[in-house]
Amino acid sequence: MKKLLILPLIFFILKCNGQSAIDSLLLKKNDSILSAVKIINVNKNDSTFITIDKLDEIFKKSEQNWYEKFMPSIIALMTVLISAGVAYYVGVRNARTQITNAKTQANIQVAIAADQLQISRQQIEQNTKNTLAQIRSNNISKARIEWIQNLRPLLSDFFANISKASIIIDESVKAKKSGKEDEMSMHIESFKEIVFKLEAQNNQIDLFLNPDRISHKELEESISELLGTINLSDKMELPDNKEQIDKVIAKSRIVIKEAWEQAKSESEI
């Protein structure tokens, strides 16, 4: 910036020097004319006329310094050369400035591109993680739904066999009262088969349950209590186990509902 401020000052000095040189030549020209006039005056006193050729010769004699004659041209040439140099310098400086700005802009663009690439990479990684998490959640949710779908009919068959066992006990009691020993023996064999099925179903239900979960453990305990009421006593009486059946049904609903809510929440991740 300081160099640019100096340039107008250089032009001003050169202009002043050139003008001073021209003024000096004009002054010397005037001096020559005055000298010629003086000569004319002297010769006039002698009643002698000086011709134009004589006057020109007088001027030539007074302008013997060649540098004064060519000084304007030299100054003009120097002005042109300096102007050209200054223009060249300004052009080179502007070119360098443009190159520097271009490099700076290129570096900025490269940095922006690198940042965008990093952001894109992070987004891809995050999207990949989210996708994998969603797939995993969907698989877990699907597995829980399948778990519910398998446990529900198993519980339904278990309750159906509980009802059958009660019916068989009732029929056995009636056969005993009627003195039908063969029919009672048949009902006893059927009851044994139902008890075997109930124990097998109980084992299957236990495999579905997680003893670390309170609701699962409570369901397992309530089923054991219910099975304890299903037996053929010597009195051959119908067991009063409605309370135990209702308890097993309530605990089963809690377990299935928890599994369903968990599967639904996992599918929404």
C-alpha cells in the first residue's frame, strides 16, 4: 500500500522536473532573444540592419548546449519508461495477488470438501449403526412376537386339560357312587393321561419363562399350585381349585402383555 502511495508522488516530481526543464529552456530562449535585441540595439546605433539569417545564427550560437536541446525528449522517454515499469510492477503485483487469492480460495474449498467428506462419512456410519440397530430390534421384536404366539396356545391347551381333568374327576365320583367299578377304572386311566399331558405342558411353559423376571416366576409358581390341586384322593371329591385357575390366568395375561409391550417398543427404535 505504501508503494502505491509513492507512485503518484514520483509522477508529480517528474512532472515538476520536466516543467522546470522546459521553463529553464524558455528562460534561456528569452535570454538569447534579449541578447539578440541588445545586439540589434547596438547595431541600430550604428545604423546597421540585421537580417533574419543573422538573427538565426545568433540564436544557434547561444544554444550550443545539446543536452538542453534534447532534455524534453529525454524526460519524456524516462517518463514513458517509468510508467511502463510501474505498470509492469502493478501488473505483476496484481497477478501475484490473484494467484495468492486463488491458492487461498482453493485451500478453503479443499478444507470445506474435507469437512463435508468427514460429515458424510459420519452420517454413513451413523446411518449404518441405526440400520443395524433397527434390524436387530426388528429381529428381537419378531422373536418376542413368535414367543407370544407359541406360549399363548400352550397356555390355552393347558387350561383345556385342566378342565378335562376336572370333568374326569367328576365322572369318576359319579361312577363310584353308582358302583360302576369298570367305568371308574376307565376314568382313572383317562385322568392319568390328562395329568401326564399337564405335566408335559407345564415343563414346556417353564422353558418359555425366565426365572429372573418376577412376573415369569410368579406364573411358574401359580401353575405349580394349580397342579397340586389336580389329583384323585381317596375320597374321590371334585377339587375346589377355581381360585388357583383364576390366578394362573391372571399371571399368564401379565407375562404376555409385558412381552407384547416390549416387542412394540423395540420395533419403534
